[in-house]
Amino acid sequence: MSSWSHRHVIDLAAFSEGDFATVLALAQRFRSLPVSGARKLPALQGRLMTTLFFEPSTRTRSSFELAARRLSADVQTFSPASSALSKGESLLDTALTYVAMGADLLVVRHRCAGVPRGLALALEAAGTSVSVLNAGDGLHSHPSQGLLDLFTLARHFQPDAPTPEALRGRRIVIVGDILHSRVARSNLWALTACGADVVFCGPPTLLPEAFASFLDAPPPGLQRDPVPQRGQLHLCRRLEDALPGADAVMTLRLQKERMQQHLLTSLDTYHRLYGLSHERLALCGRPVPVLHPGPVNRGVELAGRLLDDPQRSLVDEQVRNGVPVRMALLYLMATRDGGDGGQLA
Ligand code: NCD
């Protein structure tokens, strides 16, 4: 198993195939822990994780907090509305306040792309040893979501051995508001690194043609791609053309809060053209699972009956898998032991 070299986790574009294998193996190990009773591991005893969420969250923040507690870390939650930010304190000074209290790891969500990376660099420059984990920045990146989706798919295809190889040669269709989705971008880096082909499907307003060359240049901030050979990315305008041959379909929330102008004629039209249902999925030609990162606009991105169908919907499974995947990330960042479990006993 490869060693862990990432002090911060900002973007899955920086992950090698070995990094993905390490996270998946450790997540599988954590997932198999009993779900009640003695489910806490002492691994991060004495460590402090602080969540700094400047954007709303239901799943991600609670999932990180539960993951940290299951590893016996202390947890602190920053609430922007009741904080000194309203008195003019800068984000860096807020972060340094938590570092002074002993935070080892800051989990940061912000509506502006680049904030977690900027904060990580500023905290390094300030001489601290704290790590920053990006919990979603604007439309840029959401690495823990990309990893939990990868883990969920790998477990679906190979329940007993959810390795990156489980994704090789698969066709994964991602439908909807690609333009505003950090989840789509993180999934793209993760899935193609594991050898899957990704099809982005959506109307031109939510899936600009420029996405076609998204994987061509080295990932942002890197001289070269850490993955020598990736799966391919295809763009598709019509769901009817995207679905045949798919191995799994992920649909995304319409991110109305990020839309600068009217990009949709109506929600009804969107549902008619891009909404998922049992009938639509029949076009895949075989029974395929459906994923959604949540929160779901029921009846818009997918029909309620499909969302509630445990035979087809992996949405609850994604939420469940979020905890062991985040445990793996926290463990790796805090211990850098490469996931061979040296410090797990
Ligand atoms: C996503 C996010 O915040 O980017 N949600 C999540 O973390 N589960 C997707 C979304 O908000 O639509």
C-alpha cells in the first residue's frame, strides 16, 4: 500500500491511483466495524478537528463530525452566523484562532472556489502544522463527496473488494447541472483515475462545450497529471443518447443558488428532458443503480418512486458510506501512515 503524502486534501485532481486505492481500502475496513457498542477506535485520541462551514450543509458536516468522533478525536463546530466574522474578523484570523486552541485539522466549506487552498497556503506561510480539508468550495471541488461516490460505486460492482479496478471500463453517466457542480468535477477526477469512462449529460446552458477538454490539460496547479492514463470524458445533450450501455447513473441537484441568470425554461421541462425515472432507466438496457449526492429536489432530478426504490437508488448508501470514507481521510491526514493500519490498534 502506498504512503500518504497529502497534508491537505483540496482537490482529487492531485490524487494518484495509489491514493484512491489507499482511501478505498481503509474505508472498507472502517465500514466493517460494528455499528453499535464498541465502534470507536482510539486512533485520533487527543486530536482536534474543527469544522468551518460558511455554506449550509446537512450531510457533509454531520458526517465529518461523526467520522471524527468514531476515531476518538475532539470536535469543534464553528457557526459563521454567531461568530466574530460579523464584527469584521478575517477568515484567516478566524482559522488562526482555532489553531491557537489546538486544532489539528480544519474542515472548510465556502461558497467561493479557492478559499480552502488559499487558507491552506496562508496557514503554511504562518508556520502552523494544521491540515485543511476541503468540504466543498464554490463550483470547484468536493473531494470527500467524490471519494464516497467512488467507494459506493466500487462496492456496488465488487462488494467484497471495492478497489479502483472495480471501476475499470465502466460507463458512468452524470446528468444535470454540471456547470455549477463541484461534485461532478470531483467525480470526474476520481472515476477517470480508476479507468472509468464518464459521460456528462445536460443542456448547453448547464453543460458548456468547453467541458469536452476538461481533462486535456494537467490538473489545476500541477505540472503533470498524477494519473498516467485516465478513462475518457464524453459530453451528451440527450439523455436518450447517454443512457444506453451505462453501468450507473448519477444525477445532480439544480444549483439555483449559483445560477447567475435564467438557465432553465422551467422545472417541468427539465424533468421531462433530464429527470430520471424507472421508465427512463430502462434505456440503459440492464438494471443500473442511481446516485445523487443530495439534497434532492424530489420530482425534478429524479422521480420520488425511483429515489425511494432500494433496488435502484444508492442515495442512502452514499450517506452511509460517507462516514467510513471521511474516517479514512481524517485518519490518513492525521497519521500519514499510508493506511497500513499501523496506528489503528
Ligand atoms: C453537494 C454540495 O454541497 O456540493 N451536497 C453534498 O455535499 N452532499 C451537492 C449539492 O449541494 O447539490
